[in-house]
Amino acid sequence: MTNTDLKALELLFQRPLEPSFTTRDQGKTVLELPDSFYTERYRNESETLGNRFSQDVDLKIPIQELASIPSLEFAKALGPKKQFSLFNNRHQKIASELISLFLGAPNLRQFVSLSVYCKDRLNPVLFQYAYAVAIAHRPDTREVPITNISQVFPSNFVEPSALKDARQEASVIGKSGERVHIDIPRNYTASDLEDEQRLAYFREDIGVNSHHWHWHLVYPTTGPMAVVNKDRRGELFYYMHHQILARYNVERFCNNLKKVQPLNNLRVEIPEGYFPKILSSLNNRTYPARVSNQKLRDVDGHGAKIEITDVEGWRDRILAAIDKGFVEDTSGNRIPLDDVRGIDILGNLIEASPVLSINTNFYGNLHNEGHNIISYAHDPDGRHKEDFGVMGDVTTAMRDPIFYRWHGFIDSVFNKYKVRLDPYNAAQLGFDGVTVDYVEAKIGKSNAKANTLLTYWQKSSADLAAGLDFGPSADGNIFASFTHLQNAPFTYTFNVTNNGARRTGTCRIFICPKVDERNQPLTLEEQRLMAIEMDKFTAELMPGENTIRRQSTESSVAIPFERSFRPIGAAYQPKAADELARFRFCGCGWPQHLLLPKGNAQGMLFDLFVMVSDYSQESVQQTNTVNDACSTAYSFCGLKDKLYPDRRSMGYPFDRRLPNANLTELVGAFGNMAKTDLRIVFNDRLVDKA
């Protein structure tokens, strides 16, 4: 790969609505297009435009002619100003064909040319999605950083007036170093009259919504088999969303709200309204609102026909299959839902990947069509020409309280399968000769109290310049400040005794809420369903006593703030090779600033649970042994181009019923487990990020 190839590919993430011939990289670089690449609107002006935008730039990158011009007729139905949805079957098919086109480019130079040619002729969100999927999966684009979606389309994440203020600041103040940071307001979607607004800091967090987009980028439902058919993809769909739901329910307890009521009846009114107050980047319209007590209806418009009766039928067939213990493929063969592959089969069937589902015609498209029905609740027959609401877009769906009710139902279907399995037994849970004698978590201050952790508000900034189309191009950093929950970094310390030869253990760390919003004790089954995975890692156990320490910032679940909101441009990229690799690839992962639940002012009590299991029983022999730069958030995102690195079921040991009456009994029965009380204290103060 040449430097200019790399640069050209990076630049296509910037200013997604502007034609490819305009300047990028803060006005320093321009792509020189062949005349045939200009769209009909600009073709007669190609020489004038090329000369105009080539003035005063530092770098001109010539784009090679295409060996053959592709037909883009397949994407014509999705016009440039229409909303693109990964939940829409027709849009999925268009995206799949485009991904295949990008992956089929014979070499890197032709991929660059193909991408530039397509960019100005396709729906911008469709292009950015398919382009990012191709970048993530082509072997010759491993060095290309994928820009965070919040920086490509900031209007999907930021209150609209902040974008107006950002453009004004950039236009009036010429030097970026003299520009003030634009404040994104807090709690702008509802007042405190709405109880659900207590969770806005979680639902509307930029990092949370970026993670949801990036996960679906890494695990698309459609496209070439090599892209879609990843190891344990269906199980990851279940587990990643299960963990989001567990975290959300615990956050509700922190804010004196009861846990989510699953949306298991699509024929009753939905009490939760939602008014998102964000704009679509494509047509500058607000995402439509859903009023309180909205009733769902069949969708018969918007180029789609979805009947609630069909969704109910798919639900009933899936539930019946779980009861029977098998699903049937298109030939009538019975595929058992066993304890090894069952959850993966169900995940691919419920999200209904058309290339992975056992039988799409029979089991349908339960998850996605539920999203679609809810997203069109405000205008189901299209009479008002309103597009879908936030539930129809993976970049915005998690903002809506109904997302968690719908996924509460989806999770209940998965849990029905999990409950049907036998509880874990002693052979599956124990680790002979290994005992966990002591566990603690402690923040870094010298006078800090063990097992008391701290959360607070923090003000941070992200650069919006890459997504501010048609604004000033020169001297381009335009920062917006936003407030988010943050936790003080802490260290786990475990004392583990190994009464045997040297061996390897897997350390599994969870926190489980002890009480609900009414301060009532939770049963073990309730704790199991809300157990939050905090970390998972291997440790060498020497004979005798071992002290294991692990930083919270090393979590296998989360990625640091800097990877969620990476600045644009080479000047901001790390110089060390290993850090540069992580910077480029590790965009998938739960945001580190939400690793801990909020807690409360009094200090909310949790069980800190630690288990050391036998790595020899759960290790995975990788067929691809290339060093993986992006392994930090593998619990939710797996490993790039590799098998999932833990043979155990995701969420083990809390993914299935446990043989004891409560968590204390469980820990007492197995020496390789330990727990201690953990207190999370929320300090209602605002700290600026250093």
C-alpha cells in the first residue's frame, strides 16, 4: 500500500455529503478525479472545479481510471436523501451487493478508484456503511483507520443547535486554536416529568450508540459468506445485547426505577414516548417522535409491508422450537438446540441473517421486523411521508427507551432456551486444587477504601470537523464538549492458591446487583440475569500462593475514550507500531467511561464475583495465528479474523441456571470462586477531562 492510497481511503470518511473532488484534511489535500468520475451535474465543469479545489493544497492524489465502470442500478431505489436502515430487508440486500462489489475490486488501487466513483452516486449512509465493512474485511486495507460514526455523521448524535454553533464558530474564527468548544446540552430530550429521562445519560451517550453501530459493522447480517459467517456470530448477537440489557436494568436500579418490562405484546399501547430532537444528515429533517401511549399498527407503506400477525407467528414458532428442543431447516431436517450450538443457531435465526438463518421462510425475521414496526409507529401507512424513527437506525436505536423493552422481550426468548438447559454441575464449575482466597477492587488514591468505587460526571470533547459538510475546510478542528458518566480507574487484586503444578487459569470478573429499586434482595436467578461482565483474562498460576492484579482500564469488555472519539488526521495517531494498530482497528467495544454502573450517593451495593476456571478446558486452537492488534474488547466483539477465544458459553457461569440457592452458597461450594461486597458511590460533580 502506498501512502497516497492509505490517505485517499482515510479521506473518504471525511465530509460524507460533499463531492469527492472538494478538499479534505483541513483543506490540505484533494483527490484528482478522472473526468469520467464527475457526476452529470458537474461533468461539464470538471476542469474548472478541478482547478478551483486544487489551489493552495499541500497534496494532490491522482485517482486511477476504473478498468470497467460498474452498474449501480441495484442501489437506485435508495435515493441520496432517503434514510438507510440495516433493519430494512431491501436496504440489506442493496448493502450486501455493494459490499460484494467493494470486496471484489481486484487490487488496492482499483478499490480506491471504485470507492471514489461510487461515493458521489450512492446514498451517503449506505456508502459509508458498505465502505466501512469493506475496509474492515479486505486483507489489503488492514492499515486504514475507520472513523467513528459520530464524527462522520455528527447530526445523528448531537443536538442540532450545537452543529449550527459549530459551523458559525468555524466560519467566523479562522484559526482552530482560537475557537471555543461548542457545548452539547444535557437532558435536552425531555424534562424531569418523564421518569425515563433519568436514564438519558446512558441511552443518549455518544459512545454507547457508536458501539452499537460498530458492532453491526463488524457483524453484518448480509454480504459475502466470508464477511457474515463469523465464529459464534449468533451467540455474540445474543450476548452483547444481553449485557446491554443487564447494564441498563442495573442503571435503572441506580435511579430508583424498576427493571424493564419486556415488550411481549405488540397490540397494547406503548406508554413510553420519545422525542429524539436530532437531525438526519441526509435530508436535514428531525427523526420523527413517538407520542406517549402510541399503539402499534401494521406497516403498509414506505416500500414495506409488515404485519403484526406475522411477527407473532414467528415468535410462536421460535418458542415452540425451544420447547421441542430443535429447529427445522428448509428440508424438514431437525437441528437440535443443544448446549453447544443451540444459542448460536437461535441468534442467527432471531436476528435472521438471510445467509445464516436455518429457515428464514418459516422462522421469519423477528428481531428486525419488530424494530421496523416500532420505528414506523408514528406513520405506519406513509400518508404523512414521514421516515422511520430512531428505532430504525442502528446509530440511534439505543436512544429510545423502547429499544430496551423490545430487547427485553428478545432476551426473554433466549433465556427460555437457557433455562431449558440443565444447571451447571460441579464438574463444569470447579477447578480442582485452585482456591480464590481474597478479592478486592480499589481506586488508585493512597487513602482509598477497598471495595468502594467512584463515579462522577466528566466533560470531554470530540472533533466534529470531519462531518461538517460544506463548512470551512481550512484549519479544521471544531470541537464539541459533552458531559458523560465517568469512573475513577481502579485495580483488582486476587489472592489465588494453586495446590498443584504450574497451570493457567481464566479469571472471570462480574458484578451482580444485590437489591432492586425498592431495596429488596434479589434472588440468585435475578442476579444471574443482571450479572455484568467486567473483565476476563488468563493468568499463570504458580504452585502455592499467587497475587493477581489487573487494572480496570485493561477490561476485555471496554475500549478507552480515545478509541471511541479518535481525532482525525495523522498528527493525532500514535507513533508506536502496537499502539497505532490498536488505534486503527479497535473501534468495537463498550465505552470505558460506562464500565461501572452509576451507583448512588449513598453507595449502591453489589457482589463483586471472581471465578478462576481451568484454561486447559476452555482454550481455543486458532487457525489464524497472526498477532491480533484488537483483542482488548473481545468479550463483546470477538477477535478480528479469528475464532472466539473462549470455548465456554458467553457469560459463563451466569448464562445458565446454577445449582445453589444463592450466590453465597455457590461461592461456598466452589473454592475457585469468591465474592465480596462492593459499593459504588456516585459523586454528583462535573470534572473537565484533563
